[in-house]
Amino acid sequence: MNYMQVIDKAGTNFNYVIAVTLFIIGLYTVVAKDNLIKKFMGLNIMETACFLLYISMGAVKGGKAPIWTEGLKKSTVFVNPIPQALILTGIVVAVSTTALALSLMIKIYEHCETLDAEKLKRLETE
Amino acid sequence: MNITHHFPILLDMVPIAAACTMLIIGKFRREWCYYWALFAISICTVMSAGLVWEVYKTGPISYVVGSWERWFGIEIYFDHISACTLLISGLGLLIIIFSKHYIAKEIDERKIPVYYSLILLNLAGMLGFVITGDLFNLFVMMEILSLSGYALVAIGEERIAQLAAFKYLVLGAVSSLSILMAIGFLYSITGSLNMHEIALYLPRAKDHIPVAIAAFALFIMGFSVKAALFPLHIWLPDAHSIAPSPVSALLSGLVVKIGICGLLRLLFIYRYVGGLINVEPVLNIIAWLAAITIVMGAFFAVFQDDIKMMLAYSTVSNIGYIFLGLCLVQSNALIGGIVHIFNHAIIKVLLFLCAGAIIYQTGCRRLSDLHGVGRKMPITMACMSIGVLSIVGIPPTNGFICKWFIAIGAMDAKKPLFAAALLFGALFIFAYYIKILNAAYFKKPRAEFEKRDEAPMTMLVPIVLLAIACLALGVGAYFPLAFIKPAAKSLLSTAIR
């Protein structure tokens, strides 16, 4: 496969490319940033990347919401509702992770009075 | 309709319902929480015993939630791997029995309902994880057990408990998200979330094999963080040693095994892709990492003075044994690996509960402070010695069987280096556990340990029962082997080849 084909494929599947890019940006943020809040923002970016992947997967061009109403034609196309249902669950999980992490950070700040990973590491070994 | 038909879903719903009502009960009578948790988990134990017996007699059970068509709804598939439910609910029962006095002393009184609620949620997550046949449901259950696990680590009063919990949370969340991403990949190429259906459809998605490989890699990464495989184990020692002892027992004995059950499920999903994807090199790499894990975990454990830290590193080492057994692609090793999931769970819960009882009675957790504790708490220390002998793998105990099988498997697979790593690890393990026995029995006892002063009954009963189980499963090793063999055979015949 030459690089033109690669670009072509990436163009037709750009939603996947964006999802994976976001995922990697998030992972980089988690690994490289020292501030715990920034680390956690990285996790939130990764979560968003996953949600984007699922939602764009279920999208259909010109698709309608899959709700049965009077007067629907046989030719009507629907979007796939399953990824949306899954991601609703996924958002609930993400919200609870965020809540737990933020409350842990408050506790850490109360105890150690810093949110810098390097300083915390030094405090931990003391 | 017969109620036994609905056992698979009730097995998961009973602890969740009990966990949700726990906080209301805690508002009125705090001391009832303990009995409420005990009641819920006893019901689970009975139900899972019934289900395991049925699987043993008639084979896997399929149950569809909400009577949707099998492929549309969420399927619960209770097979030989799901037999872990009996282990989870049984050990959960013992851990909750143990908690009564320990928790009253260790954590703030107002947190007690929350504690029991989280323990039940964690157990419910694990039960759901091993019985589900739906990939997204697997993710949800994994999140339930991980989130409650992070909160349980942070519940203790130790100074850096929150920091350890945060470290655990960040790594755990990254692994969960990579698994979510992998599930998305598989869904995008097969259009299904049911594990059986994905297994059937994967070979047909010939044009999208790279996607399947990417999903495989993400799954492996996610599950090896959850199971603390080297080099992704760094969260484990802190989290497991800082949590209150019953929580350490739960996390170390059961929660890390969830990653391994996930790996087994993954092999199950990819079992028909032989010829399209060659997974053997990947398994080879994992086997090497597992060998490093064994030696390194045992090596670090030797230098610990804190008894719980030592046990936590020993968990890392033993996880290596299990991974090695699973990834050698050889039937004896596979059987050894799966049996070690069960045996290590029992032994590690025993050891952590013993450590908890010692910390409860004496207030010290450093080995150098525990000289002669065998005189103060003879029953606890006797049981701990049985646990120590089992984890080293001395013949009449249950730890021997699995290591024997894994070593034989390594020799049969013509990979003697792995067998050498295994023996080397066992030697280190022996070295550091001897330190415990030495400190407890052969050092000059401290003055306050001269008088006999045992732990309360609620602690002794689970400890003694677990010690008996260690010996019984070593002598009667035939029963777990007879149960595991068909599962291992079926996995091996279709999975990796």
C-alpha cells in the first residue's frame, strides 16, 4: 500500500483517525504531566475519544432516530442505536470515575498540600 | 417458572441490591450492616454452589436477561471458568465474617455502612465479570469492581492511602479505557457484542484483520494492568499494603485474578482466528514477562520488613506463575495455571487475614517488631505457617500441585528456561517466608508476647477454615483437577491452534 492509498483510507475513515489521535493525546497527558488534575484531564480526553469512536461508528448518512412513528416508509434509514445506548452507560462510568478521582485529589491536597506528582513521590518515600 | 432457572442473574443482583440498601440500614442501625452483608453473600454462596454443581453435571448454562433473543439481549454464560463465582462468594463470605472487629477498630465508625456496601459492590462486580457472556457488560462489571476497589483502598486511615488509591485509579482507568476502545474495535468489525457471536464472526472479517490485532493488543494491555503483570505492576504493592487487611485480602486474592479471567475470555473470543492471526509470539512475550515477574516480585519481597508489603510483592510473583501457566500453550501448564488461580486466591486471603489478625492484636506490622508472636497467638500463627508452606509449594498443601503442573508443562513444551525461572522464584519465595516463620517462632520473644492472647472468634473462624481448605485441596487435589481438565482441554483444542 503506497502512501496515497493510506491518505485516502484515512480520509474516508477520518472519524477513527480522530478518535485514535485523541486517545493518544490523552495517554500522553496522563504519562507526561506532573499535576494530578492535568493527569486526570488526560484521562477525560481518552474517555471522550472512546465515546467518539462508538458514536461515529453507529452513524448513518441521512439516518433518523430509531423511533417507530406513524407514516414511516420502508426506505427510511435509521442510525444504529446500540452504540448510543452503550455510551450512555459509558458516560455514567466516566462521571463516577471523575467524581471519585476529584474527591481523592481533595483528600490528597488536605494531607499533603500539593498536587504535584514529583513532590508527592518525595513525601511518600519519607 | 422455577426460581433456580433465574439463579445466574440473581447471583449478580442480590449483592448489588444489598449494597444499595446498606446505606439506608446504616442510617438506622449501624450494627445491622454486618449481618445484612453476611446474609446477602451467604445467599450468593448457596446459589453459586448450586450453579457449579449443575455445570459439573450437565455443562455450561446459558441465560438471557429479560427474555430477549439470545443474540440481541445480554447473555449470561455460566461455564467452567465461571465456576470462580463459588470461590469469589465463598471467600467474600469469610472476608466479611473477618471484618467485624477489624473494621470497627481500623476505620471511622461512620464509614462502616459504606465499607460493607463497597465490599458487596466489589463482589458483585467480580461475580458479574466471570459469568457474563456479553462484552460490554464485561466492561461495566469491570468498572463496578474497579471503582469500588479504588474507594476501598482510600477508606483506610493511613496517611498516604488516598495517594495509593489515586495511583491505582489512574492506571486502572487507563486500562479500562483501552479495553473499552478494544471492545469498540471488535464491535465495528463484527457488529456484535456477544462473545460467542464475535468468536464466530471474527474469521469472516478477513479484510479487517489489522483491527482485530489492534484490539487484541489493547485487551492484553488492559488486562495485564488489572492483573499487575511486570512492568505494569507498580500500583499493586502500595495499594494492597495500605488498604485495611480484609480489603487487601479481597484485592490481592480475588480482584487481580479478574484480569486473568479476562485473558481467558480473550483467548475464548479469538479461538477461531487461527491461521489469520498468529497469537503465539504474543503469548511468548507474555510468558517471558511472566518469568521476569516471578523472579522480580519474589526478589523485592525479600527486602521488605513490612509484613503486608511482603505479601503484596508475593502476589506480584504468584501472578507471574499464573500468567506463565496460561501462556505456555501446553495442556499441563494451562491446568496448573487455572488451578493456581483458585489456590492462590485461597492462600493469599488466608495470609492477609492472618496478617490482619496479628496487626489487630499487636498493633505492629514490621517483622522486626513481631519477634515471638507465635507464643502470643498460637492458632493464628499455626494457620499462617500452613499458608506459608502452601505458597512455597511444600507437597501436602495445595500450592504444590499447581507449581508442579506448570513446571511439568514447561518441560513438556521444551522450554526448560521457564521451569528454571519457576524454581528460582520458588527459592526466593522460600527465603522470604522463612523470615516470617523465623521471626514468629525462633527469635527471642518480646516481653509482651509471652502471655497467650488470641484474636477474637470472628477472626479465628475464617482463618482456621481457610487453613483447612489449603490442606484439603492439597490432599484432595483430584477434585479441582477433575473440574478444570475439561475446561482446559476445550480451551486449548480450539483457542491457540
